[in-house]
Amino acid sequence: MAAIYLIRHGQASFGSTDYDQLSTKGSQQATLLGEYWRSRSAPSKFYCGDLLRHGQTLTHFVNGYQGESTPMVIHSGFNEFDHVDILQKYNGQWHDFAQMADQLQQYEEPHKILHKEFYQALNRWMSGDHDLEYKESWPQFKSRCIRALQNIIEQELVKKRQGNNVNTTKSTDIVVFTSGGTISTIVQHILQLSDQQTLAINQQTRNTSVTKLLFSESMLSVDYFNNYSHLEVAGDQWITFR
């Protein structure tokens, strides 16, 4: 039995002109997770989406972990959906994301307004009625995420069959740094959830939360989802959704 840990990136800059950048809190969240991981088995491999926030989360995790060197693979299949494209297709006036951010600042609670609008934009994207309008449709996004997961599982199983592990006593604990939408879609695939259920769990995914999958030649399951106990130990002020 082997494990894949899906880690959502730290708090980014949702609502700003450049979302793909960890906040100071997001960097510290990743460091806290790395420190928390010191008591666990050493990961056998890191996978990381190629977005900036994914790489930054990995860097701060490693700084906190301070463990042995671990091989790392960049895999764009674990990238998040394009939230800018989804918002722009939902509201044509938001052709400029920086302008949209400025407009939202006119509201008393801009983040609450943006969250509401983003939820509606996601519903439109997932409806299936406008697939041809998007750079990547909802079905295409789901297929990409599932292919990425299957790709690393197949690689590990082939390696196991061929007996190429240098240290056969070392556990196979693969850590993947990715995003909430990707994680939710993978969980949907395994548990056969509806799109609306998937959207609901995506809304609940905390920054730097950990979702554990178990796999073997004959099975793939979710062991747990959205574990952020490392943040609870540090204090409620570290628990964020975006």
C-alpha cells in the first residue's frame, strides 16, 4: 500500500491583481506544515504544479521540514483551473482583472462580494452550457487532473513491479503540491461525487490542508480529506480558505 498526499497551496492573493503569489501568512502556513511533517515518514518524491504559488508552498514546506533531500518533479497536470478566464467569461466587464479588483474595493466587504461572484462564475463554467467559450472547459479540467493522478500512480506501480527501488524498506509517500480545485476533482473521481458536491467541498478546502489517498495495484481510495491540524495547533488565525 502506498500513499499520495495532496497539499493545497498556502494563502495566495485572491482578489488582487496577481493571485499567483503567496501572502506572508501563506508562506508561514507552508512552513508550519513542513515543521509538522518532521514526525512523519520522509516523502519518497515531491510533485508540484508549475504555478508560482505551488512552487512557493513547496519551498517553504521544505524550509520547515529540514529533512533529507527528496526528488521533485514539476507536473502541470496538477495546475488549478484558470480562475481569471472563468470570471471574465462570467462578466464581460471584467476583461481586465486589475480593473475588476479596483471596482470591488468600492464595496464595504469586497472579498465577500468577490466570493459570491466567483461561486456564480464557477457554476456557469461547470454547467456544460458554455464549454466552447473557455480556454479549458470543466470536463477538460477534470480529465487533466485525473490523468495527472493516474500518471504518477502508474509510474510508481511500474517501478514496484520492476523492483527498481533502491531502498525497498522505505515507504512510498508521494507529496503533491497543488490547488483546491484539483484536489476536489480528484476526490470527486474516486468517490463518484456529483459536480455540485465537488463544488461544495472545494469551498471548504483550507490552505495547506492535506488530503491522503491510498493506492495499490487493485485499489484507490481516500483515506482522509482536508486535514489542517497543523494550523489548528498553531492557532485559529492561521486557518484560511483563500
